[in-house]
Amino acid sequence: MTEPVVEVDSEEFLLKIVIIGDSNVGKTKIVGRFIRGEFLPDSRNTIGVDFSLATANVKGRETKIQFWDTAGQEKFRAMVTAYYRNAQAAILVYDLTNRLTFDHLNKWLNELRSNSAPKTKILLLGNKKDLEEDRQVSTEEGESFAKKKGCFFMEVSAKDDDDKSVSKAFNILLEEMVENQDELYESTRETRETGKLRQLALKEASQNKSDPSYKRKKCCR
């Protein structure tokens, strides 16, 4: 999947966030909860990478957010690491009822930091806190890991979000991402300019194809 061209005017920010973690920890459901405010129990496993776009007002600045929801299966790992590049932030998710998904966090972090910018913000989410009776990872363990690795941390439930913890977690991350607006504007300028160049190229290609002499010009080169 190639990155889509997203139109952004000169006063908007365009943020790219990748969602990573083991399969079945609830990455897609967390994104769905934030964007649509609903829980989709029958959502399928992500194959490769899924793309979603949201708009939010962050500290008074209209902001477009690209969410790149990556597959957790090992067979997709070589492909999805390409989407870590140019991401301003990553959301790393584990299932607090499954100890193994927590034990794999170091692997995900090492992979992310090997393929992303040094200043990429990272939000660690322990999902499924509604299943307290099945908990295998304590809140203190999650907090300790996040502090040691320099990540923001919160426990959430994509299913039972009565306390709005998903929105709170995302908003904390977004506010951190736009803390230095001038620096962020410069970091996203290349993304905006690349999008404009792509649009111009597509427009020119479309005009060329409508030119009756297009095929003759092409074959005579």
C-alpha cells in the first residue's frame, strides 16, 4: 500500500502516527474508538497496513492525522517497517490480559527506533482494562516499563470506554506532538510539499493522456 496524497492547506498540520504491537491486542479497535467513538467487535485482523484519516483541533490548530494501523503477524514485519519512516509518533499496544504481548514490547520498540526518527513520540497503551479479572500485567509494570523507555503510558479499554481513556491518551500524545509548533511545521513541510508535487504530476499526466499526440510523442522518444 502506497501512502495516499492528503490535501493540507498552509495553516494545517499533517501528523503521521503508526500503531504497532502484537496481533489481537486491539490496535484496530482502539483507532476505531478514537475516530468513530465506537467499538467494532467483529473487525478483522489487519493484513499488512490499514490507513485511516482523522481531523482534530489541537491547541487551536486544525490538524489532520494519518493513522497507519500495522499488522502484528510476523510475516508482515518486513513490509510494515517501511511505514515507520516520517512518523511523528507511534502508539505501542499490548494486551494486559496476555503476558506474552507485554514481553514482546522490547522487540517492537527496537524495531521502531531502528526505522524511525530519533524524536518520534511513543505512547504505550495497555488495552482491555475492562477484563480486570483476567489481568496478567500490573499497572505498575506498565508504568515502570514506559518510564524506563521514555514513553507516555495509559491503560485503556477500547470496548468499555466510559472514562474516555482512549480519547485522553490520544489527546495527550497529540498535544505533545504539537508542543513546538514551529519545529513541527518544518518537519511536516516536506510531507505537504511532496503531496503538492504528486498532485501536480498526476494532473500533468492526466492532461498529457488527453492530448491526441500523447501516444505518438511517447513512442517516438
